[in-house]
Amino acid sequence: MQQRSTVAPTPKAKTPTQWDYVIDYPILPNEDPAIVKRRTQFIKRMKRVGLTVAVIETASEKLILVTAPQERFEEEAQRHEIEMKLKEGETPRPGGAGYAEFSIATKHTFQPHSSTSFFSSLERQRLILDIFEGAKSERGCGENVDALMPKVFRRFSPLHDETDRDKLMKTWVKHWGRQPLDSIRDYFGEKIAMYFAFLGHYTVWLISLSIFGLIAQICQFVTNDADHPIVPFYCLLLSLWTTLYLESWKREQVTRAFLWDVQDFEEEEKIRPEYIGDASEGVWVGGYFISKHEAQTIGIETTDLSTTKHWPSWKRILRYLFSVPVIGCFITSTLAGTIGILAFRGVLAMPYPDGYGKTGQIIGGMVNAVFINFMNVVYKKVAKWLNDFENYRTDTDYEDALISKVFLFQFINSYISLFYIAFVKGRDMTIFGMNTGHCRRSCLDEMSTQLFSLVVLMQIVGNFKELAIPMILGKIKLYLAERKKKQGHVELNESAPPPATTKYEVESKMEPYSGTFDDYNEMAIQFGFVTLFAAAFPIASLASLLNNIVEIRSDGFKLLWQTQRPHYQGCEDIGSWQGVFTVLSTLAVITNVCLIGFTSMILSGKCVFTQDFPANCVGVHCTYFEEDAFVPLAHGAEFYGTVVNCSATEHKNLCCPVVIQNGVNIVQEDELTLFMSTFQVLVFVVVVEHALLFLRYVLAELIPDVPSWVVKAQARIDFNKSHSQKEDVEASLDKAEWSDSPDTIPTTVYQPSPDEYVNKED
């Protein structure tokens, strides 16, 4: 019969009130001895370097809880010179805005996190991770945590702090006002806080755009005219809005980086554990490696050099030669799939009884949305594999390359159907042996239907993926763990009920947080829907506003309750996403001007009949329009279509209908003047587009990227730094005695207190 240890914790150490990490691994009957040995050695090392370790054992797995005494945290914080917030009234140290490098000698000048803990839970977890991966010569475990998963250990999971989590629930998730960005940063780190700062800033700016978008949409709806004259003014406003918004965000992110003291984060960023390279003597400057020989050539002191990993850039270029064709194959397959779906959509959109009319258009749009999401998921996995293959040095370099790969594909995948309807369909073209067909009533109207389908369905799918899937997977894992626990309890023939589930087991079964990449990507695609095709669907801004208000709270709830707490990640800006949004806003100017000029009937091609015709006339057959159609004959009746054969010379800029009366043409010309000829439209598009792009450039140059108060504050800090004497404080460390640990995994089983269990009924 299997024996279970129920020994209480060793009485020498005081039971911690807050554990910071949980490490779990399954109990297997015939496990590889080499894996068991490595696991044992790591646990021995954790104890040897001063970490506090306890074990929770169940029938199917073991959970190792990890924290450290206050003195050990202080020692590690001083060694790594982590920046901590100063107390109110303390003079900021040179080089920081209210922050300073921690030292034990000046501990009294720093702001404690709470009355029970000097360091916040995030700071403690950062320090523990530094101990895990620190060199043995610096009293670290000398292990790459990622290399231990999943064979030696299943997961290394930071644990939530219940007090801080409940506070964030009250002031953030359940609060509909301003986000507590500083509290989010103190709990999750700068990278996640910067994402929510971006999302909140974007959402606030959407309010003004939504008001004008709603007005434009109401005008289109009331007049039943997608080509309402208000649309060009809305597009002009949007071109200015994108510029002002992006310039405003640049200032906001610089302000956040200054207040959080991460302006130089990328210069101090650590090398990725996955980075492969040869040990070389040199230094990294601005993302470039300078060897010892090059340093001597340009006058860099060789005493400043160190041995670091280096991988020649030409090797990555060779790997690009493999990545580019793979990406090209995916783009080609996406284009082919989209064309097939659009052909299917064209069949569904045929008038009844051959098709389903407007309903068919919506169904086709939803099929396209499902295809877009499917291809995005598949391609992202391939893009990550290619990124790993290309071997990037830092997390920032890795993510920037991933952004370039993924968004290039997703731009084509998400928007190709809209570009097709706007600029290809109805042009009497043949692609892959298939005629492009024509737009019924108006291509702008058809784009509106397609956009509605994409925006609404993708928001539904996105929220389902973010909330429902992590919750479902977490519940399944927890259910399976409970089932194994009950089975093991029965095998031991114990009559008492099985032990309750601890909160540590619950958190270890949650899905890991996938990072901010997917969240930024979702916002970038949404931004494209709002800006690139504003003329077709002005109310997309309002739909996005409502979605984002919910998105902030749902993302916060997911981070606090649905996924494992993420490891600390820092940043100084949103990285390459800034470039993505800038490119989209520039393209928005071009696409909207082209939509007004070539797709809509605002400038040309919409004929309004100015005379009444005989009552027995069947309709007007307009032979000079791309789309042949019969329309009712009445004063003020409108015909929608693109004029392609009307010649200014032959027909004197007239719209030339043929009136059919009992099968006989009775009218050859009508006095319907076109607004502009094709050449005039082309000139209009080129002139207006260049004028708007120039205006964007002027605005971007006039608005400084850095607020003046930040410039002055940074100048004051730099001045103090250059004129102050460096403090040389000898820290007296009361180092813990290094004692040998047992040669086996401790059998001492940690007995959780009643507060550490979860209510099974919840």
C-alpha cells in the first residue's frame, strides 16, 4: 500500500504568510532516474541558496512552494541594484524619477509595499527568478528555468497575491472610470501595464470619432444612400484624427516610461535563454555587437569588454532565405482561399430565388471571418517556429521580428476581401478565369455589409477566445486533478473524505498567459477596420469603442482569475506596434480618398432623373453603366453604377439612358450631367491624397513627441547625475550559513492553513 507523509513543516523556519512561486511535477511510477536526479539537485540548490521551500503532495503530483526570507530578498535586490520607489519627500537619486537603486544601507529611504511586506509580490518574484537563474558564484541556482520544463518540472508559476488582486478587482475590473495604471504596473510589470495604457488611451480617443461616425451612419441610413455627401467630410476628419491620436500616444508612452523609470530598458535588457551563440569578448551597443578588435579600432576601452554570446548576423540572413518562401506560400494560399470564398459569397448574394440577397452577403462575410481566424491561428504557429529558427538575442528583438511576420500576413488575410470589393469587383476583369462580376446597387454598400460581418463576428470570436477558452481548459484540468485525487484516496482505503483543493493547485492548473502580442494584434486589426474603410462603415468606430470598454475589463479579469500570473516583463514602449499603427494610419488616407473617388458614386456615376417619364414606361436601361439595371421612373429617381463608357466628346458629359416603352427605345439622351469625368476624378484623388499626407506630416512635426515637462525633468536629472559624487556605501550583509541539504527530495509535507483552500462550491 502506498504510504503518504503527513509530517508538519520543520519547526525551525517560520511558516511564510505568502508564497511566491509554485513548481509542480507529476508522480510517475517508472520515471527516468536522470530526471529524478536533476530535479533533486535543483531542490537542494534552492535550499542551499537561502530559499524557503515546502511541498504539497497529492495522489498524482507534487507542488513545491517557494519564497525567501526578507534578508535574502534584500541581499539579492542589492546585488542586482533593482530600482525601487522612494518615499515621499526623499530626494530622487541621480538618474531616476522618484526611483533609486536599492541598497540595504539606505533601506529606510524606500517606500515599503505594505505593512507586512517590504517588497511587492512582483518584486519578490523577480528576485526569486534571478536566484533561480543566477550564477552559482553569486549564490544562485545556475539553472535556465525554461530548460527544466516540461520534463524535469511541469511548470514554474508565479502566484497571485490575494490582497493586491482583490484591490485590482475593485479599482480596475469593477470600476468604469480611469484605470489604476500604476497599480497594474506594480502587480504585472511595465509591459502589461503599457498595453492597458495604450488600450485605454485608444478607447478614449475613439469617443470623439464615434460621435461623427454615428452621425455619418445615420445620414446614410435615413437617405438609404451609402454615397451620402457627408462621407467625404468624415474621411477628412478621420485622416486628421489618426495623426493627432498617434502623436498623442507617443507623448503618453514617453510619459509612462519616464514615470516608471524604464527609458533605457532595452539597453539593459537581458539575453534570451534560448539565444544560441559562441562566447565572444566584446560589447553590445544599440543592438550591435562590437568585438574586441573593433573596439580597439574605434577607441573603446578594452577593460569595459566582457565575454558574451554572439551569433553572426550573416547566419540569420541565410535563414531568412528559408523563411521568406514559407511566408510567401501562406500568403498565396490565403489569396486563393479568399477568392474562393468571395465567389461563394457572390452566389449566395444573388437575388431570390437563385440566392439569398442581403442575407447571403452576411453569411458569406461570416464564412470569410471564420476563414480569417483559422488562417491567423495556423500562421502564427508557423511564424513563431520561423522566429525561433532565426535566433534573436533579446525578447524585444524576438517580438519585433514576430510582429513583422505576423502582421504582414494578417494584413492580407484580414483586409484582402475588402480591397477586392472596393477596387476590383465591378471592373469587368477576369482573375484566374473568373469574372469579377458587379456590385448590386453600390460597391460601397456591399463593403458596408462585409465590414459589418467581419467586425461583429471577429469581436465575438475574440472575446470567446480570451475568456471562455482559458476558463474551460482550466476547469477541465482542475476536474481531472480532482478525479485523480479521489482515485488515489480510494486506493489507500481511507474512509475520511479526500483532502480539499488548495489555491496553489487551482493556480497551477490555469492556462498560462499568452502575452500581450495577441492583444496588440487584435487592436491593430480593429484599427484597420475603423480607419482603412471608414467611408464604407463609419459606425465601426462606435462598435470598436463599445468593444474596447468591455475589453479592458475582460482582459483584466482574465489576467486576475482565468490565467496563471505572468512572469515579470518590462518595456519602454509598445515596440514595433507603433510602426504598424503608423503604417495603417497612412494607408487609411490613401484608401479612403480612393474609395470616395473610384468606388463610391459621390464624384461620378450616380444619375438622378430630373424628368417624369410616361406611366407605361417599364424602366430605364442605362447602356453606359457597368451594371445593366432597370429602375423605377420617377422624378428624382437614382441609378447606382460606375460610368465606364460615357465619353465627354461623344456625349458631352451626359449620362445617356435608353428608355424602353413596349420594347421600343423612345429616348436616346437625358439631360443628366455627371459631376466629374474619370480624368477629373483621378486628378482629385491624387491632389487630395497628397494634400492630406502633407498635412499629416506638418502636424506630426509641429507636435513634439516628448512633453516639455518631461524634457525639463530629464534635463534636471541628467545635470544632477553629471555633477554629483557617486556614493560608495559598504553594505554589511548578515549572510545565512550555507548548510548541506539532504541528498533526497525532502519528505516534509507542507500543511496549508484553512485560508489556503478554495471553496469547492465556487
